[in-house]
Amino acid sequence: MAGTVTLWSDEEDGTPVSEIGWMVLPEYQGRGLAKAAVRRVLDAAAQDGRWGEVHANPGVTNGPSNGICRALGFRLLGERDLGFAGRVLRVNHWVVVPGEHLGSSTE
């Protein structure tokens, strides 16, 4: 296993949202695995049809994850503070509708 990609239902300000997140172990980073895996999950979500808009929240300094969002057709909504595990993280807030993303599956 090289890492994980997860799509889950959450709630934000009382509104249901779908969110995606990923992690790749350091020895597998830089090979395009995360981008390909995120693309596959978004393709599966499009086929499933129940997820609606999918949000991603990579840290503002996480260039590779922000690059994945950009390459796969996510739309940047802006920066925001997000509470996670008892601390506040500064993140870029991205959104995409599965099936409407435009990025290729190669790096």
C-alpha cells in the first residue's frame, strides 16, 4: 500500500457536504500515484451519482496536493481556516463536481 484516498460525507455549518482527502507515504510521493488515485475515486463518484460537489482542503503550503486539485479541474474557492484534530489549519478550499473534472490521469 502506498497511501489512501477517502471520500466521505460530512456536515459544514449544518449543510451536508462531500469531502475528499488523500495521503501518500513519503517513499511513494512524486510518482503521480495520488493524482491517479484521486481521479479514479472521482470517476467512481461520478458513476455512483450521489456525492454532488466534492470539496478538498489541502494546506495552503501543500504544493503537491494543491497541484492535484488544479490538474483535476477543482475550482479554488479561496483560503480558509479549518479546525482539525484540536487545531486550526490554514487551507485552500477547492470544489469539483465528479464527472466534470478535466485533468488527465497522467502527470
